[in-house]
Amino acid sequence: MEKRGVCQFLLDHATRAPISFHMPGHKGEAIYRGNGYGRFLDQMMDCDITEIPGADNLFQTEGIIKETMERYAKLYEAKESYLLINGSSAGLIAAILTCAPAGGEIIMARNCHKSIFNGVSLAGAEPVYAYPQLIADYGISGEITADEITRCLSEHPGSSAVILPSPNYYGVCSDIKAIAQLVHDAGKILIVDQAHGAHLKFFDSYIEGRTKAAENLGADIVIDSVHKTLASYTQSAIVNLCSDKVDKYEFEDKLQLIESTSPSYLLMASLDINADLLERKGKDLIWQWEENLQYFYRRAAEIEGLRVMDHPLLDHTKINLDMSACGIDGLHLEELLMKQGIFVELVTGNIVMCMTGIGNKRYDFDRLLSALREIASNRQITINSAPAKQPLTQKKLAQKPLPRQKERIKLKEAAGRVCASSIIPYPPGIPIICPGEIIDQEILNYVRELREKGEKVIGIDDQDRVVVGKERV
């Protein structure tokens, strides 16, 4: 019997020389070997150590780790920067624990990542939902508007902080400058989940006319998944404290509650390498990335039947493709691209999102363009696609207090019951229903459709059950 497992899968996948339009952003070893870090790759196993003398300590930095943190603080112009080896999730949860007192309210975007919902639950705080706008043509969530934050602040003046993603999974940013002003005028703290935008600071620095990085726009705490779009290893990230509104010692205390007590030196080394690349070659790497993006967008516009999403607040490093005019939905387009060795990040309805990164080369974009031309040429253009359905994560559901007593029941029997544990399609990891929201039949139908297609849905056990409050509505 052929041996299978994680290692064998990874080796087999690498042998195929795939084209990566998904995280992580390094896109393979070439960016390390091509910039002088081949020795690290060759000796990686020997570099996997623990806190031996001279190796510093992540939770009391005085030496080499402190130096890397200081490099990031300088790169992002932050007051303090912290290395994360449990992903952005650890930084987000620590930020919430720092800013949201138990029993208090925190304003959060309804399209936040599940780690933020987890953080609010761990803090014992009460969520107040700010709803994103809908991009109706594509059926996806867009920005959180300043007006929506104004509404939430007015209706919940006792809330302690505001947290929202910018950019969101599709690359749509919110007006962080306007939101920061509102939040600060109300005497509260703004936390920005910039997990998908660790690169924005450097595009702001090197590309004229861009200002999208939350660090530049007044946020107090910014969490960046360096691994998603830049050159560090998966699960490595940073937190930037950007104002004096946050007690750094309180934040450090909360962070050490969340992070592993056996931090990976390989992950921290990859963060150090990424910082070095940005210091030495950041301008050239960002310019090359930008030129490749502009090259792709110009040529993609010539492909009949292909629609590439545009939006005034879009981080254009996220390429959102729609070939529904050719009768091809997102799942089918993903399958056709995979047949040509191209792997994408996310599918939602008619949209396929290609996540570019600092490691993508011109060859990758040419391969994608070639595949899209071939797919389009094999299809007859039909009529323009109708506006996509409103995403269910956008839907405003009736809410009840968080259930104290819980039980597991069959998914098909859950309509009308109060959700007690989030149900989360993954990716993108945004809960379709959260604790306290009343499950409706449309939700159940949608979840069943996802599962029938083989999609991952967190929150449903192996017996097709979900967690609900015992008390009936």
C-alpha cells in the first residue's frame, strides 16, 4: 500500500512545480536562495533550537529577538512591534483581551475572522456588530463605512474598542483614517486586523498615490500576517502598537497567555529574514511586484468573458476573477486552473481570488493569463452574469443573549434555535452564524449545499450536529 501522509503530500505537490496564487507570500524557496539565504534553507533542521544561552527569550526579549522586533518597529514606524509565532490569531486575541473588559462591549465587524470571535468569547465581552457594505455585483462583503461605525458608537457609548479587518479577504479596505478619528473622538481604541495587508506599508512607501496601511492612518493596534503576502513562514506574524493609548505591559502580559511557551526559532528566523529583505531590497521587490500586477491587469482586460473586480478601496494585490459570462462559476474555474497547475486562495460564488505575494514572478502571471485565455477561448460568451446573491455573512439575524445552557442537535433540526457555537465556512473563516444569533432555514440550506460540495464547515460535528442553546426561542 502506498504510504500517504502530510510529508508525502507536500513532497508530491512540490514535485509538480505548482504556481501559487495562495498564501504564503514567499511562494517557495527562490526568494530565499536568490537573496543569499540558501545556507539557512540547507541547515534548517540544525537551526531548530530552543532557548539556549544567547538565543534570547520571546517573553523577555533582551538580545537577538529584541533586535528583530526593533527592526520591525522601524520598518512600520510603530512604537513597539512584537513577533508572533501562533499567527495573527494570537495577536488579535491578545489585543482583545487587553482592550475589552469582561462583561463590556466591543464593536466588531460582522465579517471578522473567526479568531476575533474567539477572542471576544475568551474575554467574556459582548459583541456589537458593524455590518459591511455589500458589493452586489460580486456578492461579497465590502468596506465597513465610517457611518456604520458612527451608528455603533452612538448606540453603544459604553463600548471599549472597535476592531475590523482592512483589507478584508477579497482585498477591500475600509476608510481607516476616518474611522480612527471617530473612534478616538469617542475615547476608544481602534484595532485593525491587517492580516491580509502586511505589505501595504511598503506599497505606501514606494508606490505614489497609495495610502492604505493602517499604521499610516491612525490605528492604535495593527496585526499583520507577514507570512500571507511577504516572505516569512506560515504562522509567523507581527503586532504593531502605534499609539500610547495601549499599555504595552498589559498587552505583553496578555500576549504571553496566548503564545506557545516553545516558540519556533525557525519561524522567528524567517521573520528576521523578511525584515532583512525589506531593509535591503524592499523598494526593488515592491516595484517588481507592482509592475507584474499592472502587467497582469492590462492583459487580463483583453480576455473576452473575463471580469476582474475593481473597487476604489481595493488592495490590487488580491486579484478577483469572474468568468460567469462564460458560464463558469468559481468552483469550476478553480478546477480548470488546477488542471493547469495553478492553485488559488479562495472561491466564493462566481469569484476566484488569487492572492499574490512578494515571491511571485512574471512567469506566474504569464501562466495565469495563458490559462485564462485558454479557458475563455473554449467557451462561448453568453449574457452578462446577473448580480450575485447577497452573502449570508452579510445577513442581519435576530439576536438573543448568549446561551448559558447548551446542547447538540442535528443540523436539520436547528432552524429557530439560538446558536451557541459559531458555524464557519473555511475558507474564508468568517462565521456564517455566531453565538446568540437565531439560526434560520436559509442558513441551514446554504450550509447543507456547502457540505454537499465537499466544502469545509467548522462547527458541525461528525454526526452532523451543531451546538445550540437549550432554551427554545
